[in-house]
Amino acid sequence: MVSVLLSSVSSVVLLFVAAPAFSQIRYATGQDVVPVFEGWERNADGSFTFVFGYMNRNYEEEVDIPVGPDNFLEPGGVDQRQPAHFYTRRQQYVFKVRVPKDWGKKDLVWTLTSHGKTEHAYATLLPTWEIDVGTYQQNRGGPGELGEDDDAPSIRVEGAAQRTISAGSSLTLDAFVIDDGKPSNRPSQSGSSARVEGPLTQAVVRLDRGVRLGVIWVVYRGDAKAVTFEPRKIPVTDGKASTTVKFSAPGTYVLRAYADDGILVSAADVTVTVK
């Protein structure tokens, strides 16, 4: 309630004006996906890496946008390993694109069209957009000892990068992870990890509580409803994390494994053709 005081020589009038009420509308389905430029990183060879994520405005609908006229980057080619399946809400640090050290002032533009609306993300090397380990920690993690020399865990999926199986069949995927042991989370009095989950609780790639290093599988391209991971999140034990994936429908699927230490991530892809 907002009060307004009006005065004159002979009278004083007190008016009460109701302040407008604002509320955010939650859409389950029918909304578009917005590409997001997260920032850029420096590489040791002088080149740069642009980092992208996205915001699916829907709370329930997962959107598929095949690579092509509705999902492309320019310059440099339509397909630059961007996702084609979009999980709900805000997903950060989804993919990276390396550009040469003489990139200059050009923009790398990611364009998405869905539900009749076109959105763009403009990646640029402006100094204010540079991100480092501290940026990742603020957005993804919590307590833990970090330093400027901390590295993301490396990940390798055993076997060929392209597989072919029959619908209804299962496929075992073994991921091997090497990590520098950071962030070094101290156990709390209750025995659980000192790392706390960040505010982005709708992020698909995030560790379960009490897990310091894990592998998370996602459907990067293809119909996610036809894919079942058992399990989808796996703690790394002795450098290894295994899962079984099953497909209920034919098609070509790109599966992505993220190695996650709670702050930094790296990815490896497997393409599966299901007949």
C-alpha cells in the first residue's frame, strides 16, 4: 500500500493507493528456449574458448531443436557441437567453442528458433565477459579449497565414439576420470561433504550431496523419452564410473557424459545409432 499526502491551507487529505501486485507466471509447456553466452576463457596457446548455456522457459517441457536452420552458430559452420535436446529451465556451461587467438572483435552468434520465436546469443571477447575458476565456483559450487591452477577432471569413455545397437538392447558405458583432487572438501561433523549444492537446483549436471566426483549422463541430441540410464549419475570409484543405457525407439542419439568435481566439468560424447 502506497500513501500519498495532499495538503492545502484549509485541509489535509490522506489518500491510499494500492500498489500493483506482480507475480511471475510459470509455464509448463509452450515456451521457447533462449541461448545464453556464459563468457570466455583463455587458453595456454593464446586462443580463446566461448562458453554457452541456455534457458528453457518451460518448467516441464523438454524441447528438441535439431541442428540446422533453427539451431546453428555462425561464423564457422552450422554444427559446432551445440545441443539439440534442451532440458527444462536454466542449464549453465553446456558446451564450448574454441576460436583462434586472432579472433578479434567478431561475435560468434548462436541462434535458436522454437515455438515460433527466434533468440540469439552473442559471444564476444569483451574483458567483462572473461570467466575463471572463481566464476565457476560462485555459480556451481560452495566451500572448498581452490587455486588458479585447478583443472577440470578429464574424462574418457571406453570404446568407439560411434556405436550401433538394436532397439530394446542395452549398452554398457564405462567412463574413466582423472581428477586433481580439488576442491578439497572437508567432511562436516555429520560426516557428509562440506560442499553445498548451489541455487540452480534445476541444473541437470550437478552432483548429489555427499559426492565429491561423479559422472552425469545426458541426452545431448535425440529423443530423451526413448533413453533410460541406469544409473544416470554415478560416483567415480577408483577412477571409473559405469552405467547401462537402453533405447526404446530407433534413431540416432548423441549421449554426453560430464565429469563433475562440484565446480568444474568436462565432457565426452558417444553417438549411438539404434536400428
